[in-house]
Amino acid sequence: MEERCKACGLCIHFCPKKVLDLSNKRNKQGYKVIYPKYPERCNICGICYLMCPDVVFIMDKKDES
């Protein structure tokens, strides 16, 4: 999925918990990829999923039982 990222930054900008950031790693297209800088803050709200024009994110509901 990193290969589809074009580093537009929409997911970073709109994340209410400020989970995401740009890494120094680049994909094959030369774009810096997004990574979860603070994964413990994520509450799976789905805003990154909704904002991403390149469908980089996958919604993954965790079993909370």
C-alpha cells in the first residue's frame, strides 16, 4: 500500500489524534510515505481512510472482546 501513497498529507492534516507523519522512506515513485508516528493514539475513527485519494489505508476493526 505504500506504493500508492503520493504524500499529499491529507491524512496527516485531518487526523484528530495526530497519529500520522511523513517518514524519510520513499516509495518506488519517489514520494515519502506516511507512517503511524503515534499508533497508540489511533482510535480507528477512519478519517485517514476517508480523506486518502489514493486508497492507501485499510479499515481494520480490532476485536475488543
